[in-house]
Amino acid sequence: QVQLVESGGGLVQPGGSLRLSCAASGFTLDYYDIGWFRQAPGKEREGVSCISSSDGSTFYADSVKGRFTISRDIPKNTVYLQMDSLKPEDTAVYYCAAKRASQREYDYWGQGTQVTVAS
């Protein structure tokens, strides 16, 4: 059974950092691309970052480029999102998702973790 579990969210002051984790089970990261998405109240869900299953190449939305870093630990089957220089506009529920590299849509989603950036 495929499962994704996010953790690491919380309340942080502007300029602070958080590291989100996405623990995967039921599949291995070698065959699945992993993406991080977020959804703020009243806004549509947006893609934040993703990491390729094949070569670990990464992608970042312009809004987080230079501040967020996605990485993966294959033996631990876990993907991380290091978030630095956080801004109030980063406040959202963050989700990780998985898809096979050959597919366009993400098939599996975690339950989400709340990130709140406020002073």
C-alpha cells in the first residue's frame, strides 16, 4: 500500500527555517518522482518543488527559488524540503505527492502539514 506521510510543519517567524519530511512506504523513490505542493486558504494549490526519480534533478517554483531546497534520502525512502528565509506568504498546508516518471499526474498524496510564518 502506497503511503506518504509529511512532518515538520509548524509556526516560525519571518526569516526562519523549517525542514519538511515526506516519508514514503509501499514504493521506492527510485521509480517515483516526488513533488511538494502547497495550498493557502482561499487560494489554489500550487507546485513548489519536485525531484526526479531517475537522476535526482530538481525543479523550483520562482516564488521559492533560492530559498527552498528539495533533497532525498533513498535508503530512508524520504524526501525533504528545506525552507529558509521564510516569508508570511509561505504560510500554507504543504503536501507531498508521488507519481511514476512516465505519468503526468500525481497519483498519491500525503495528508499535509501546516506551515505558518508569522511574528
